[in-house]
Amino acid sequence: MPEPSFLTETRTGYDTIAAAYAEHFAGELDSSPWQRAILGAFAEIVGAGEPVADIGCGPGRVTGFLAEHGLAVRGIDLSPAMVELARRHHPDIRFDVGSMTALDISDGSLAAVVAWYSLIHIPPAARPGVLAEFHRVLRPGGRLLLGFQVGTEVKHHEEGFGFAVSLDFHRILPEEAAASAEAAGFTVDMRFVREPAGWEPTPQAALLLLRPN
Ligand SMILES: C[S@@+](CC[C@H](N)C(=O)[O-])C[C@H]1O[C@@H](n2cnc3c(N)ncnc32)[C@H](O)[C@@H]1O
């Protein structure tokens, strides 16, 4: 079966902007206490040494943060250029090219999955399949952390960091994400919504979900 066009366009877009994205967001966690608080609490809840995948890891800034907080984390991204940068920035962490729509990870093998601003590139119709994949790779008691922009629109970008791209950003309502995750078998542990800061055009949300025993 041919690859869905949303995957091809997202891969091409992020391959094109990978270096500029990595440079732009290099220090962003340092100036974002909320992100550090959520990711730090997530690392503490999951527990040091536990196997975790950061899916849609980009250049690996969150992967690196979680590794510094003791998790046995690996990164996976659709964009080979992003994976190459992540390997260069974090030579001690494993990074692989792959898609959250069909993960090359065994059933029940992970303590946690993070999809930090990456589920936003999955059209709503494909979201249940991705949540089912996250559920499949988590062991009972495992956790899923999602970060995303709040809203109902699809923001289409024909330009990113001065380059021509074709990228869709699907904003998501927290209640909609929670309902989709519950339909996939998760329960909701934590919902977080904050107002936009600085350049951000929308409120930002995080959900921590549990795969029950
Ligand atoms: C906005 S960036 C976020 C990167 C990183 N999580 C961060 O916070 O810096 C979105 C990333 O998700 C990746 N991505 C998009 N769709 C994906 C998919 N189907 N599977 C894996 N990664 C995907 C993109 O290649 C890109 O690196």
C-alpha cells in the first residue's frame, strides 16, 4: 500500500527545516519552566532506568532532557534529517527513523511513551490508529505523555524558517484527546492547559495517560 501523503509531506517538510528547527529550539526548554516541570514530573513518575520512547523526537532536545532525568530513553522520528541531528547532539542515546503509525517496537515492552508536539502532525482520522500503537507498545501500568497546541483548526504552513514546505499542524482540544485516548484503552492521569506565552498563538496542553493493568 502506498504511504499516506500526510506522512510523505511531513517527512519532507521536517527534512527541509531540520537544521533551522534544531537551532531555533535549542535553548527553548531552558526558558520554559512549565515544560521542564511536566517532563521532570513525568520522569519521576515513570522512574529511573525505565524503558521509554520519545516518538517524534525531532533533534532530541526532550529525549536528552529525559535521559538527564534518569530514563532509559530512545528517540524515534519520521524525518531522517532530524534523526541524524539527534544522533549528533546526543551520541549516547539511541535514535531511529520510524513512524508512530506503525512502530517497530514489541508489544508491552515500554514503561512510557512521549509524543511531545508530534501527534499534531497526524490527521484526526488516523489518530485512533496511532493511540492504539502507543497502547500496544506500553506494558500494563505504562504511561503516555502528550503535548500539543489547543484548538480545533488545522494550520497549514507553506513556509518554515524561510524554506518551502507543506506542513499541517492539527490543533487538538484536550477533551477530544482524552476521549480518543480513553477509546484506545487509556485512563487520564493528568490534564494541563496553560495560556499562550511569548510567540505562541494558542493555549498549550499536556495529557498524562495510563494504560491500566
Ligand atoms: C514540532 S516537532 C517536535 C519535535 C520534538 N518532540 C520537540 O519537542 O522538539 C514534530 C516532530 O514530529 C515528527 N513526526 C511527525 N509525524 C511523525 C510520525 N508519523 N512518526 C514519527 N515522527 C513524526 C517530525 O518529523 C518532527 O520531528
